[in-house]
Amino acid sequence: MPLSTEDISRLKKSLSLVSSELPLSALREAAQHQEEITPVLLEALEAVKIRGKRSSSSSKSRLALHALYLLTQFREPAAWPIVIDLFSTMSSEDNIAIGDDFDEVVCDRLSQIFATLCPGDIRPLQSIIENTSIDEYVRDAALGSLVVRYQQGDLELQELTTYLHQLYEYGLEQEKNQVWNAWVQACYNTQPESFMEALKDLYEKEWADTYYITLDELKLRCGVAPEVINKSVMKQEGEFYCYLDDAVAALRQLTCYSGEGNELLTNLENMVINQTAPKQGEHSQPTPAFTSSPAGVGRNDPCPCGSGKKFKKCCLH
């Protein structure tokens, strides 16, 4: 049965509600009425585009979050330019938040969203990867999306490796940043043998972080057939290298719905306590009060809790 105007308004209201409970019935109903709900979802996503330094309201942000995942599940072509424009406005300088939920999307699912919505022309993704004014984690996701498309058979290995060589030679800034970690990950998950000299150079310059992938791990994959690497990647991390075709399942993983936010903070607190606790036989010293910024961890560094997210986007606050 087609949705009435009242039904659409009701669905929109349910999908806009800021709550710790996933609106399962509304999401499922929306998915069952793709044609009718798509214009509403596109409008919601368009509405949170950043203008100046103003962020969207929480309800608009939550509606847009659900819209993003549903439109990705639908593989809606009209969502592609909106998504590219939306995340391209996340600046590396100002890092204006569209909403806390979207910060997590960038670090968790954006590579799959980019890969799923991409109609085939990867140039918009390449523009994001090479644009130093865009948030480095958005650029990381754009590069990761190319690997997703390769794993899914929609990007040829030769095209991907050629582009990775171009990025090393002249496509990326010559300094440490998160995009280099994404570049190393892409090499590791494709054919690292042809990149070994470049990889050694990166590690010598300390532009890539060894807690992501070590040089020894990269060496172990040298000489391994690409199809064998593919099978290994999909076996170990297949959840993150497939297209996003289930909005509900993906949304469940967000901390706003999984209830894992407090657990991450507890893990960080325990880490600090363990680091500062006196060893047996040592004189006890007053334990410093817990702070949200452990020594040596900057706002833009990976969070020490192990979530894989940027510190300022995870346990800093």
C-alpha cells in the first residue's frame, strides 16, 4: 500500500528522533517504500550541508544519518553528488562537525558508503583523496573505498596500483598524516611487493604508523598472489570490505545505538591507571588525577583506547 502524506510525515518524525534506541520499525518501513521515501531522504541529506561555521540541529543530523544509510542501501544515484559535497566540506583546519554521529561514520563506515554509492567514475574520490583542505579521515575513507571496490570486483588491480604509485610520487603531501596510513593499508590489501621501496621510505621518515601495519607484516605478503590476499582480507575483515546493503545492521554498530561509548572511556581510564600504578617494591606516589588527554596523545592522533578513531572524535571529551 502506498504511503500517504501523513505516513511520510510520521516516518520523517520517527527518523528524526534523537534516542539511544534504533528506530527499527521506521527504518524497515522506509526501506519497504523506497520510491516514496527517497525524495524525503535526499532533502534531509541536503539540509545538513555545512554552510559557513553553522552545524545542523541534533534532530536534523539524526534524520540525515538515517537518510545516508538508507540511501546507500538503495544505491540511490542522486545521493552520490550530495554525499561527495557533504563530506568534502569537512575541513582539515576547522573540522566543523555535522554532528557527533557523522564523526563516527567518517571513521567507521564512510569508505563503504563511498564505495557503494560510487557509480563507477572514481575521479570524485580521487579529488577528495588529494585535497589537503579536506579532513584527513574523510580522505582516508575515500582511499579505502577504492580498495572496497577492488575487493568487490568493480575496480581493476592495475588501475588501483597505478593510482597508488601516483599518490606516492606526487599525489599526497610530503609529511606525516592519516592518508599515508590509508595508503599503506591499501598496499597491504592489494599487492605490497611492488611498493616495498616506497613503504620502507615511508617508515624511515615515520610518515606511517607501525601500530597500523608493520614493515614485517608487509614483507610477509610479498610474493603472495593477489587472489590469495583478497581471500585473506575478506576472511579477516570482510565486514569492512563489502558494500553496505543493510542500513539497520550498519547503524546498530554506531555507539549512539550500541551503548559502547562508556565502555571506551572506561578502557581508556583503565589504561591510564595501569600506566601510572607503582610497580611492586617502588615507593607509592600520589596517583595523578585522570585527564582525557594522556601524555603524548594529541587531538588528531588515534585514540589510545583502541577504537581506531581519532582521539578528538572518541575519548577526548
